[in-house]
Amino acid sequence: MPRRVLTRTVGVVAALAVALAVAPLAGTAQAYSATSGTLSFSGDAGEPISGGQSYAYTAGAVQMFDVQGSTDGNSLTVAVDAEQGTLWRLNVAAPDGQKLTEGTTYTGAKQWPDARPEDPELAFSGTDNGTEKWCNTTSGSFTIEHIAVGPHGYVSELDATFEQYCNGSTVPLRGAVHAVMPEPPAELAMGMTTDPAGTVDVPEGRITVGGTVTCNKPASVSLAGQVFQIQKKGTPGASYQTTVACTPGAPVPWSVTLTSQEPGTAFQPGTATIRSRARADDRDYPVTVDTGQQEAQVTLSRG
């Protein structure tokens, strides 16, 4: 998700408090609870978000403490849900086309939609015991003291500080976040095979073909393809789509039963060609694994 859209989404969610659990955002890894972490912030009297108070939250003592990074490394979101009616969201982003870089202080940060492409972005908001705490405009700065990133933008470690001025206030909110996330999950690896033998019912011409799918973690695998058979008097053919619940450990079989979709034709015993393709969404990362189209010959025998 483009960082400005991401900022807007986080701001709206925090302001309206529509959910206690954060849903995986497009372009980010799935939410996980931090192994360890703290979020703290405070402000002097007159600061709109803190109300002049100090707050501190610790991973393990709250319902959720999560850090999500965008796949391009440009932005990240810290989400803390303390209890019913209390949640906080911090979103920071480097200027467009840049990655968040360790040891860098980003000044002149603004909130969407005021931030320009060359500006870094900062937005901290939430609800406190059911009371909305958010800003129409923000300005400030943040420092990425340390960041470790895994596959597809998965943030495994983060140390950062931030300073935000809300709605033109001259009183700053200052905060810090430290988080260690679980080890990055394995990326989805998936394979597909086609059985070299199938069956055909004569004279109906109904065929059954199939194969197996494999995966290194659970996945819903969508298969699609075509089967055709070149004959002297025509070329029977059919398309198919099916879904397989793949689980790791052993190949999972798949099969489809088809009749020719070409008028006046029917499959017969002999050789047919099958073109198949498998796809599955990685449940941990915002990516789709695709085997690409595979072509194989299938010998159809009388069923």
C-alpha cells in the first residue's frame, strides 16, 4: 500500500476506534505479538494527545503489541491495543522512494494529506478509554535508532523516538518505541505435479485427471488449467478450476472430472495435453506464490 494511503488508513482506524485488533494492511506482513517491547509517550500541559500525562505500555501486558512494515521498506506502523477502548497507532514513513534507514533523524515530518512526496511522514493517534485522541494536522520529527527487516518488509527489531506537534500546538508530544518481534515466518514454498495417467468414460467422454500439490506451510491453493486432445475429427477440450487445502508433510492430491466443452467432440482413450497452474497467497506475507503454467502429457485409459 502506498505510504500516504497507509497513513490515512491508520489515522481513520485510530480516530474512529472501529477495531481493537489490527487487521493485516495491504502491503504489510501479518500481525504478530512482539516478543518484547515498550511504547511510551508524554507531553506537557496543553498537549492534545497526552493531555499533559505520561503513558507506558509493555508487550505481554496488553492485548496486542505489533510492528508492521511495508514491503518496500518505506513505512511502518506500531499498533498497541491496551484494553477495551484504549488503542494507539504510530505511523512513520521516509520520503517517497526511500527506505527507513537506521541512524537517521527525519525532520519536517507531516501527516497525510499535508505531506508532500519529498516529506517524511509522522502520525500518532488513538483512543484513550474510549476518548478519541487524534490530530487534523501534525508536524514533527522521528529517529530510527535501530531497525532490522526480514522478508517482504517484516520488521523484526525496532528502536525509534518521535516528537509530534498536533493541530498547530507549540507543545510537543514525545515518545519512544522499542520492540523485538518473533523470528520471521518462513516464506511459502509450493509445488504442483500432474499425474501421467487419467481415466475416460466411453462413450460419454468424461475424463478424470489430477496430481498433487505440496507446501511448506498451510495454504489454500487455487489450480486452473485446460485439457485438450487432438483427434482426426476434432479437438475436444475443457477448462477447470479447483481449490486444494494444502498442508505440509506429504503431497496433497487434487483431481477434476471434465467433459469436452467443444460442441460435437468427446474425449477418447489415448494421449491428452494438460496445462495447469497453481497459485496461493502466503498467509504471513502480502505475496502470492505462482508455479507458472506447466504442460504435461496424460494417457487416458478406459475408466
